[in-house]
Amino acid sequence: PVTVFAASFAIDDVKFQDAAFTSLQSYVYSNAIVLATKMIVGRSRPDAGMGPHDFNPFSGAASFPSGHTSSAFAIVMPWVFYYPGPVTYALATVAFGTAIARIQRQRHWFTDVVAGAAISTTMSYNLYSRHSDKQQPEASIDPVGKGMTMQFSFGI
């Protein structure tokens, strides 16, 4: 996402730049949430042979949620939201393929990949919505003509 965002400045397309920035932002924020959750939850991986209900908070076990799945969805989903259509839907299959591969390789439980995908998809959509609805500054001159005012609105 960093490379695509940096390269987006070479293109004179604000929507593309917004999508690239949202992808990068979603990746960073989602990974922060996933890493904190992994640390707190402490779920054992399937290949550890402990079973899907083995949770040892703060133990270092790091199955829940899936970081690979979260990263894949965080990078791809903003593009799907900004440019819905067959090309971006096809790109989304990469994220789904990552989730399936994590389960198939016995690195994650089904709920791990669902949680990773949900975190990043939700984060991507919220950031997309925030960027799409951002307010443009308004400028006006007061009726008496004594000055100019500017109003900024931040969606925080």
C-alpha cells in the first residue's frame, strides 16, 4: 500500500489518490487492532493441536484474528468501495483466497479468518465513508463587508 500510495501522486486523479490513501490507512489501523487483539485473546493455532477453544490471554498464542487475512482485506476492500465493478470484485478474490489458504494450511480456524476479514472490511468502509463525505471548507464575506470568514468541518 505504501508504494501504490506514493505512486498515486504521479497520477492526476484525486479519487485514485484517495483510494490509495484509504488502502494504506486501513492496512495500518486494521493491523493495530489485529495485533492488540491477538495479544489479548491468545488463541492457539490449529497446528498446535490444542483445539479451537484453547484461549490463554497474554500467552503469545496468536491465531485470533488472522493477520494475513486482515491485511489482504485491508489493502483490497477500499478499491472495491471506490471502484465497484468486475475488476475490483476479481481483485477481492485474492483476499478471499488468502483466507481460504490460511485455513487450508492449518494456520487459522474459520472464525479467525472471518474476524480478520470483518475487522478490515469494516475499517475500510468506515474510512471510505469518512473520506467520501468530507466537508469542503466554506468561505464567505460578512454582510457588512468588514472581513472574511472560513469554516472548516472535521468528521472526527
